[in-house]
Amino acid sequence: MRTIDLILLLNDFKKNNRVFVELKDQKIAVVDLKVVDDEIILQTSNKLHGLKNWEFLLLLNKKPYYEMPVFYDTKNSHQQLFGFRVANDCLLLG
């Protein structure tokens, strides 16, 4: 998924929804992002509270990022983000 597509989709949800990456049956909090080789890599943590939707959008919404694909960290590699779902006022990216 491109960054601009994710921004447009997330704009329709509540500002205070927490953002998580969903891996199998786990929710892992999105705490930051970094740009590596023209890709957005979501930084995650089990120990910290996830970013709120408005904070996440603030980090993503930069014109140079719009065409970059979004990935998230797993233990061994990066996985590309393909979509998300909403559950219990949380945005679960996956």
C-alpha cells in the first residue's frame, strides 16, 4: 500500500484510535516510522503505547512520502502493508 492511500483511508476514523500492527493473534503498537531506501518502515514495540491516529497521520503526511510503499517490522524481515481493520477502537494494520 502506498502512503497516500493509507492516509486517505485513515482520515475517516477517529483521531484518538490507537494504531497497531496485527501479527497472527498479536497486537503490536506502532510507535514511530523511518524512511529506508524510499520505503516507509513502521517501528513497533510491545512495551510502549501505540500512536494515536492523529499522531500517526502527522508523521505520514509529508509530500515526499506519498508514493512510498509502507512496510512493518517483523522479527526476521519487513512485510508490506496491504490493509487494515478496525476492532475495539483500534486500527489494526496488516
